[in-house]
Amino acid sequence: MPNYRLLLPAATFMLCTPALADLYKCEGANGETLITSSRSDCPNPKTAQVYRIQEPNVIGTGGGSSKRSSPSPRSESSGSSGTKVSPPSPANFPKVDSETQRSRDSNRKRILQDELANEQNLLNNSKKALSEAETTKSAEEKANPSKYLERIGRLRENIVMHEKNIAALQKELARVP
């Protein structure tokens, strides 16, 4: 019979483990700074600087001063117009004039468009690398087909990652005024 006394502490531990991510910063092919989640996207992976991002998963208990992850508050919209009303900002909250905000939005949109173009370029390069890899096998891969499948799998994962990044950037661009 399984020992259920260890199940609850193990489940609690699994819920409380921190989320980790590695980001790699390197110089791209054209001299631009490239930040990516995959070391293999860097032209020279050995020189990539690694940044570890650690954000703890926090489960609030409802009492005390513990941090709680909760969605941002939204007030109900009146009528069926579908517009959302933001809660008023505090009196001491810094205000930004409309010209400054337009300039920030413009910069943000330009940065997102640059990132989107970069991701599309990386996607095209990954697709090209996959098509080349599918037509050629090294002698080692012919002797050991699992190595070939691993390489093809990594290339396909890169393509999926770039497609997800493109979708996220397009979604974010749609939100910029």
C-alpha cells in the first residue's frame, strides 16, 4: 500500500519550487545585441553571456503580509458596450503628458517591430537549417539514426519557439495604440 503521508508534503514542495529561466546575450551576425532563450540562436554560442531569471511561485494564504499573485483589479462595465473602466489612480501618482506618452508608445512600437523582424529572420533561418538538415546526414548520423533524430528534433523545437515568439510579439503590437 502506498505511503500517503509523504504525498501532501511532496505535492506542496512541487507547487512552491521557483520558476527558472536562462537568457543568453550575445552579438548577432550584424553586430546587434541579441537576447534569446536558446544558446543555439547565438552565432557564437560559447561567448554568450548567461542570465538566470528566477521568479518564485508564491501561494498566498490569505493572511499576514505574504505576497499573493492575483489578477489586476477590473471594475465592471456599465451596460453592454463592452468597454472597461479603469480604477482611478492615486492623487500622488505621477502624470505623463500626452505628447510624452505618444513618444513612449511610438518607441515601444518601433522596438516591438524590430523584435518581430528579428524573430521572423530567425524563423526563416531555422526553417532553412531544418530543410538542409533533412537532406543531409553525417556519417555519424547514418551509423546512429537517433543522433539524426535528436538534431532534427532540436531544429523543430527552435522553429516552434520562434513561431510562438512571433505570435506573442504580434499580439503585443496589436495592443500598442
